[in-house]
Amino acid sequence: MLLLLDILTTAAILFVVSVGLLAIFGVLKIINFAHGAWLTIGAYCAVVSVRLGLNPWAGLPIAFVVGALLGGVAELFIIRPLYRRPLDAILATWGLGIVIGQLITLAFGRDVQLIPNLMSSTVRVLSVDYSVYRLFMLFAALAIGALFALTIEGTRLGLSARAVIMNETLARSLGIDTDRVRLTTFMIGAGLAALAGVLLTPLTSVDPNMGVAWLIGAFMLVMVADTSYLALAAACLIFSGAQVLVSTFVSPVLGGISIAVLAALVLRINPRGFSRA
Amino acid sequence: MPEDAALLDNRPGWTIASEWRVPAAAAVGAALIVWIAPLVLGAFAANVLTRSMIYATLAVTVDLLWGFTGILTFGQAAFFGAGAYATAMTMTSLGSTPAWMAAALVLAIILPMVLGLVVGWLSFYHGSTPLYASVISLVFPIVVTQLVYSGGLLTGSSSGLVGYDTLPLDLEGFFRLSGLVMVAVTLAAWIFVRSDAGKLLVAVRDNDIRCAYLGVSPRRVQIMLTVALAGVAGFAGFLFAHASGVIAPENTGFLFGTQLVIWVALGGRGSLLGPVLATLAIDYLSASLSGDLPFLWQLVLGTAFVIIIIFLPDGLAGLASRASAAIFRSSKQTRVPRVALAASHSAVETSATLLKVTGLARSFGSLSVLENINLEIHPGELVSIVGPNGAGKTTLIRCLSDGSEPFKGVVEIAGKPIKALTPDRVVALGVGRKFQVASIFESLTVAECLRLARTTSETPSGIGSAPLLSLPTASVEILRLTGLIDLIGFPVGLLSHGMKQALELAMVLALEPRLILLDEPTAGLTKAERATIGAVLRHLTAEAGYAIILVEHDLDFVREISSRIVVLHQGRLVLDGAVEDVVNSETVRTIYSGGGHV
Amino acid sequence: MSEARSDEVLGLRNISSGYGAVSVVKSVTLSVGPGEIVAMLGKNGMGKSTLLKTILRLIPLRSGVIQIRGIDQPDLTPAQMIAWGLSYVPQEQALFQDLSIRDNLRLAVRNDGELGAALDHAFDYFPFLRERLRQKAGTLSGGEQKMLILARALMLRPRLLLIDEISEGLQPSVVDRVVGVLRDERSRDGTAMLVVEQNLDFALRVADRWAVLKMGEIDDEGPCGLEAHARVLEHLSL
């Protein structure tokens, strides 16, 4: 039972962290290696809002807005020039991540920031005491996933984004402003990353480099999911299952690399990952 | 005739000795500096620079992989760390007698090479993407780091290994050793990239498909390079373990791997010297500034990195070479080999079936592109395949040259089925393919492209550049008729469209293939150029016994030179026969005026 | 033929464009008047599709001038050309196979508010679409797909319609229908059209004028009529 809850909540956390990266990868066809830095930005938004005396939950919308605005700037000046050079885009975003990390360090210092948890305490679930917050993450993942799905399937922007994902040239020849679609998508993806950063604060220590560890996992999951958010959900479930099982029964250290290794193998067998299924 | 060849050439080839003068002098000079420096530098500087020089050696390996071969890798750190850990673990657990030290050295080189083989096999396969190779190069150091963390006492876990016996050298000794290794590796790399074999790296980066169609498997080149450079990185790890006396998981991690890439990018990828100097400068400065302004420095580096990637992809070395070219107005003097005629081995069995296609079909999902194609080609035939757009012509050519295409039916070249054979293996059966858009190597010169085309007949040297470029008669014909013979030393990027087509044709002919597949060879050519190509093709089949399959839209051209015409329409072969019969047939008229529905 | 006419809808003056090192369209000068249907003929690889993509600004113009209503147009984006009133029927990969018919059509209108009126106009010509809105575009037959593409282009009542080989692979009865639709549209709305074709019969039936593109330049042109067929056939035949 405990295992099952761990798997589900880990999957939820991974999904929340990765969904922003998926949106960007699908529409812009690049890997945003600054994703970890945006997680960190979000977490520090939470730090700032607590310092300003606001309700800790206020950190969520603040982080989303800040993340989106900064994402817009990044897309215009860094991503756009590298449209035809995807490997260089990985490097440039990685550099951007370094720059952001150092700026945060200069502003806030290197130390771990302590902020009050959004929720503490445990609750009894079917004879097991489990963290309320982790269960909340399940809800958050479903909510975010549902909102994301709604946007993609129901709104005009979502339709344009899907068109750009499928065939950008055709979308352009129909008069769709693909530059604007890419910019908007990047901003949403960045906003989601920052949002995820806030949600991570009770689960991990907040310091300028907290995002890097999550970047790799998110990156591998997105590569396996290709452009489908449903495939991302499936990948999160399967891979978190592997991670939890390996951590519990073999070694926690090896559990940490199970996602990366599994993803690499899956991609070797089928370069489009799970999205085919 | 050899006399002809001598007449053709009008530029003398340089001798090898003069080519080596400058780099030899530079290497000796650098070695001298390395030798003297420890007497001048303080202990701190000497310590840091020893490490920096080892890192610079690593940077050279990253530049060879990324700058020259186009493989963006974060994994060299893991090979380095594997070598370092192999050394330290041997010394710690097994002993530090000279015998064990020697064993550690061997292990430090072999273990990373074995890992390199695994990584190479995972990353490079027919159809792999550069992104996937980079992904693997990212995952690999993470795995290695985690393995180190979980190694307990054996690997020292997060504390690392320290206190093992090292080589009996003092600070000066290690400085000189590291420095000389750095100079030696850089020199070796420099010699290699200038040699004929070294051009393979650039070829794989520029156009790996063309490599395959010249009979060279790009995957093998990538894997071999990975394994070799993993060994070099392991050796650097061995040095590092001894010179620093302490190793930790950070030495194997992907963060260190990204550091290397950043240094290479700032120095200038593909310039060898740039990455070396950048590594030395940045690592030294980082250590010196450690006390004062660490974050600002990282910030500056990060910003510089982003700016360089976007605006100056060639890094500071690129900037320097552009500046020096402006100042000294020096042009890149590449050695120009002399063209000679190769001994021709055209063992052509007359009338044996060269190509046999039975029941070939190819579909994409539910869309059927080719259906029930049956075809036989013999030496001496010039067969043109015509048909409206979308008839499946290029797909047919692809199925005839790439056995890994998922087609149904049987395709046999000289009696051997090509199913599952990658293009380089099909080329080995005697097939040459020329693409619709000239598929050549944009970063190389004409001579270098032609020499690469001869790789399977004459193994290129890994040290120098052969002064003679021997080509078969047909290739030389093309070069002469199109005037390319005067442009042998020219960079390909400066050639006109027609010249590029001619070069590609010359390269394909240099393979001396029995069956040549040409996809729209006259696209974009002037009338004169088309006449030239037509004459050559006719000569090749009529007199030299080649077989040619030609996909064309220019129906006048087809009519003039073909011995046979095959008409493809909506994926089916509707006509196959002598030129006059096909040209005058009703079916063809209907198809071309848009009325035909088969 | 080459003077700038302010009553022309589209004017091309010595335009050239291409891919990479090759200029596929070398120097094209052409004029399309209001309500005029011009057929652009030529063998494969001569630059016909590239020409249309250049007019739409999908491919950058290398030299020469594109004029709309006699006024030189500087660098415009495809979105701007379409906003002006240009509509394009691509030759290949023209539909989002995995999206519904409705979504395919929806992507062509600028905002959902205009969708209703646009759909009605589409249904005028091709009523079969009305029942199949939820169907995935990829499940339609080849002919139906072409009709959908045409409907999508006509939906917005364009001023200038660019069509790339719409008759390819169509049954003769469907071809007839398309001829009717195009001529109707011209009569009703005065839409000008540039129709790229390999199918000679179709082209000459629908157009007022023809031009042959050869090696990136206009080789010959003339009005559609009795001698047109023979003249053009010479350019196209073996």
C-alpha cells in the first residue's frame, strides 16, 4: 500500500515537473535546458512571497506569472536565434540556466532557504500514515493535467499549437502566426515550470541549484513521451514505478538512475518513445 | 595514360617536410615552456596549472568529438573519471608496487575503452539521431557517478579516494609530465585532423549519408573515435589520480562534462588550440578567483557562453582567425595533391544480370508508393526511369540502394540480396548513388572529397596527406570536361551548383561502381553542362561496361542517351522497353497530359 | 505584358527564389488581373510549386518585386498575405490528417467568430462536408480530401487563389466538379486565380490564359482557346 502511494505520488510529482518541458519540446522542438533554473525561480518566488508576508499559496500565481514573463524574454532573445540549431539551443539554455543560478546566488546567497510548508501533517490512508502534501500533489497533477488537456484540446491556442506540432509549414501557409504560437507556448511552459518549483518547496531543499537534479529526469521523460501529454503521464507512472521499486528493493542510489537508464533503453528500441502507443 | 595525368595537374603538391615545420616548432616551443615554467611559477600556480593542463588534454578529446565530428558529448568526464577511479582503486585496494602501477595504467586505459564501446554501440546505429547520442552522453556520466556513490569503501562513495601511493614525482615533475602529455596529445590531434583519415571526421559531421554511400560506415567511425578517445580520457584520468592524489565523484559527473563543453565552445570548437588555451585560462582563473568573486565569475562565464553560442559559434578562435586573416590577409593554404590515373580494375562480366528486382513493394502506412515492381538490368544498359511527380521514382532508387528500407520483395545486386544491408554494405556490392541535391562535403575541398571517395580502395593515411590522388579514368574525365580539374584545391562551398553536381558524379565514379543510380543529375544545369554529362554517361555504358539507372524529368535528355526507358505511374511499372517504342506510345502521352488513371 | 497595371491583382516582376544554392525560380514576370484565371503549366521541377510558395511568402524572395494591386509589397509574412486575401491550396501534405474536418477548417479562419459564415460558404460548394465535420481528415478518400482542401481555401472568399496541382489523382467526374466550382467562384466573387497544373485538359478548361514555366522562367503564354492545346502540348510532350 505504501509502495503504491509512493509510486502514484512520485509519478504525480514527475508529471507536474515535466509537463512544462513537454509543451516546449512539442511545439518548439527544442529541449529547454534551463528548465531546472525555472523550477528554482519558482521556488524562490515562494521564498520572496513568504518574506513579503503573503499567504504561501500566493506563491503559485506569482511564480507562474514571473516564470512566464522571463520565459518570454528568453524565447525572444535566446531561443529564436537558434531555431535551426537544436543542439546549440540545448547548450545556450544550459548557459542561461547557469546565469540564472548565479544571479539567484548573488541575490539570495548559497544557503538553503527555509520556508513554511504549504501543508504539513500526515493522514491515515487505509492503515498507512501518509504525507498529506504528497497526496495533494496527486490532486495537483490531475488538476494541472486536466487544465493542460483542456487548453490543448479546447482552446484556439491549443489547436494552433497542435497544428504547429504536426506540421509547422502547413500551419504557416494557413496564416497562423507560428512565431506567436512558439512564444506563447514557451511562456506557458516556463510558467508551468516555475509553478512546479513552488509545489516542490515542501519536498526538497530550496537552494540555487535545486533544479538541476529534476532537469535530467524531466528531460528523459519528455524524450520518451515525445509530444503527447498522455504518453507523458504513462511514462511518469511506469518510470516512477521502476524508480520506487528499485530504490526500495535494490538501492536508493541506483533507484535514482533508473529513470535515466530505462528511458535511454526505451528510446534505443523506439526513438519516438511511448507516443506511438 | 600517366603522361596525361601529369599534363592534367598544374599545381605542385607540397612535400610533407615543409608542412610539418610550423607545428613541429610550435610543439617544441610549447614543450620548452612547459619544462621551464615550474621554475618560474609559484607552488599554487604550478598546482592549478597541472590540473588545468590535464583538463586541456580532455578538452582536445571533446573538440575532436564535437568540433570535428559533430558529436555533442557530455560523457568524456565519465571516461576520465573511470580512468581516475580505476587507478586510485587499484592503488588503494591492490597495492602500489611498480607492477601494480603499470597494471593501473593499463586498466585506466582499457576500462574506459570498454565503456566507450558500450556507449558507442548504444549511441550510434543506423538511423540514430545526434540528439539521442547527446542524451546517452548525458546519461552515462550520471550512471557512473551514481555507481561511484554506491560503491562503499571500494570507491570511497561521496568522500572519494585519497591517500593512495602515487608516482614518485614532485610538483615540478607532475607539471612537466602533464604539460608534455598535453602538448603531445594536441600535436597528435593536430596531425590527425590534417591527415587524409582525419577528414573522415568532418565528412561524418557534414554528411553522414554521403559517407555511407561512399562505402564508409559513419557509425563505425563514430564508435571507433569514441573508443579511442575514451582511452585517451582514461589516461588523463590516470595522470590526474597521481598528480592530485585525491579523486571524488565530481570528477566523473555530468557537471564536469558540461564544463568541458563550455570551455571548448568558448575557445572555439574545431580549432584544437582554442579549447586548450580556453581551458587553461578559465580553469586557472576560476581557481585563482576562488576566494574573491566566484559567483560573479561564473555569471560572466555563463553569459559569455550563451553569447558565443548564439553569435559566435566558432568561439574566440574563430574570432582570432578572422581577425588574423584580415590583418595578414592569409588564405588557407591547403596542400593540393596531384591527380593521377588509377589502375582500372573493371572486371565486367558481360551480360550477367547486375540488378534483379522481383515483386518490389513499398508502402507508408496505408499509402502504397510502389507496387509489384519487376526489373532486370545488365551491364552496358542506360535505363531511364520516367514518370509524373509522385510516381515513386526516388522511393524506387532508395529501395535499390538502401537495404534497410522496409520494402517487400527481393532486390539482388549481382546475385546478392540486399535486404537489411545498410547503404555502405550495398555500396560494397558495387553500387554508386548520386542524389538529386548534390550530396557532398561542404566544409572540405574538392580534392579532399575525391580522396574520401577512394577510402574503400585506398586506406587513407592517419598521419599525412598523400601527394597523389589517384582516380579512375571516368572520374578524371568528368573533372576535365567540367573544368573541375583546375579547381582541385577549391573549397566546395565556393563551387557553383553545376560544379557541385559534377563533383558528386566524379566522387560516385571514383568508387568504380558497376551500377550507378542517378537521381535527376541534370536538375538546375545549363544546356552545355547537360550535354557534357550526357556524353559521359553514354560513354560509361557503351564503352566502359557500367550500368546506369537514371531518374529524370528532362525527357529530351532521356531520349538522347538512354538505351531503355521504364515508365513509372502511381507506383506501378507501366512500360519498359526501347526508347522509340516508349516515346511514341499512347500510354505515355496520356499520362503526361494528365488523363491517365491506371 | 510587363507594364505595371494598377488594375491587376497580382504582379510579379522578375522574381527569383529557391532553396540553398539553387534558384529554382530564375526570373518570372507575370500579371493576374481581377477575376482572371491563369493556368501555370510546365514539366516537373521547373519551379511551379516554388513560385506559388514565393508568392505566399513561405519562401523568401531573392530578387524582383511582388506587387499587389500595383503596389510593391515589401517583406510580408504568409499571415499578412492571407489577411489581405490570399488563399493557398498546397500540393502535398495539405491537411492535418489526425485532426477533424472541422478543426482543419477552423485553422484557416482567423478567429472562431468568423467560422460559422465561412463554414456555410464551404458547404455551399461541398455539402457532403456538413455531415462529416467530426471525421478525421485522414479517413477521407483522396478526392474528398482535395475537395476539403479547396473548400478550406474558398471559405474565406479570397481575392487571389493559388492552387497547386489540385487535379492530381482525381477521378474525371470530380475534376469536372472542381472546374465548375472554380468558375462559379470567379463569377460570384470575382476571385482571381493562379492555377498550377500538369493536367493540360483541366487547366485549359478552367483558365482564361495560360503560361508555361520552363527552367524557372516563363517560356510562352497565351489565351485559352482552340490552338492553346496544341501549343502547350508541344512544351509538355516527350
